[in-house]
Amino acid sequence: MMASRLRVEAVLFDLDGTLVDTLPDITWCLNQVLLEHGCPAQTAQIVRGYIGGGVTAMIKQIATRFGIADAVALHQRYVALYQNNLVQFSRPFSGVLALLEGCRQLHVPLAIVTNKTEEMARQVADALLPQNTFGTILGHRAGRALKPQPDVAWEAARRLSVDPQRCLFVGDTEIDLKTARVAGMYSAAVTWGYGLPPALQAQAPNFCCEQPAGLLRILQQVCATAHAFTEHGDTVKSY
């Protein structure tokens, strides 16, 4: 589907791996907990593979891998440590702040939709992203299904007063792209985050972007259809 045929009225962003590189803090906190249990520290590359499905899923995988019987205690310890170290090393990805400024100039409503707990997501956004950028920030909380269930994406669209079919969901993992599909939204895969490009492309996103600037070019087209869309090299690919 070419960009000129789309009309987008709101953009929903994943947080970890899409807007903010949170991997350094997640890795540091997880390794502290593992060391406390006598387990070897993990590289950021390994931890990267656990991100996307929420902290509970990540801790369950870690507990299973290292034979840690009390996954609940492991979870509680990790959350307590991470809450106090959310942004010691985390930073927005290069180009993200310019992307958000470009969205502001387009007057397109924005939301964050993440499997991170909602309180933590708000704290990260408040600390690292421009204030008053997002119309709503939705994360995991009791009673709310995680992505790829579509409920949270639909809730974001409702809060932005936009038809889900006019929303673009932007994310770096297969979970994000599956969420977009089941929610009936357009999708944009970003390859600067934690997902692997072949796996992302297998989900057949509407767009695949290698840099935030490429995503902004897409948004300038689909949010302002009077401008002709021109691809720049292989930075942006439409499917």
C-alpha cells in the first residue's frame, strides 16, 4: 500500500525500542537480580530478545532458563530495582526528538501504547520526552490485556477521538505489528529498536523505517496528503 493512499489522523507509538532505548537500564537491573541469585550476567543482546511481551513474561523466561523456582520473588525484586533506576542510562533514540517535533508541527495527535507498566511508562516519558507531546499514555495495569490484544490500542484511539482505521501504530517488535493488524490500524515497523528486520518484514507492515527521519517523511505524506511522497534511498520501504 503506497503512502499516498493512506490517511492517518493519529499515531500510536510503542515506547521501549521505538522512542526510547531502555535496554541499558533493563539489562543493568536484570543482571543485578541474576547476580543476587548466583546466575551469570547477560549481555544486552541476549536481554534484548526478552523485551516486548511485558516484564512478567520476561521474568518467567529468565526464571525458567536459570531454574529459579520463585519467579514471583524474582519479579518483585526486579520491579523494585527497576523502579529506582528507570532512566539512569536510558535515552531517546537518535532522531526521535526531531520526529516528535515534526509530529507537533503536523498537529497530529500522538499516544504511547506499551506493555510496560503504565506508571513506569509515564515516568520514562516525563523524564526523557518533551512535555505535553502525547494525548494519552497507556501501559499495562490490572485488568488490561497486553499487546498484541487490541484493547489498549482501541482505548488509545478512543481517547484521541480518532477512528482506529485512521491510526498508524509504530513499533519495533512483531508484537506491535500484530497489535496493529488485529486492531485494524496501519502499521510502521522501525528497525532501530529491538526487533529483527526479517521478523518484522514477515508481518507485512505498511511501512518499514530504518531511521526516525524516514518515518517523519511518511507522516508528512499520510497526515498531509497534499504533498507528494518521495522515497529516499532504502531508508523507508512501503509494503
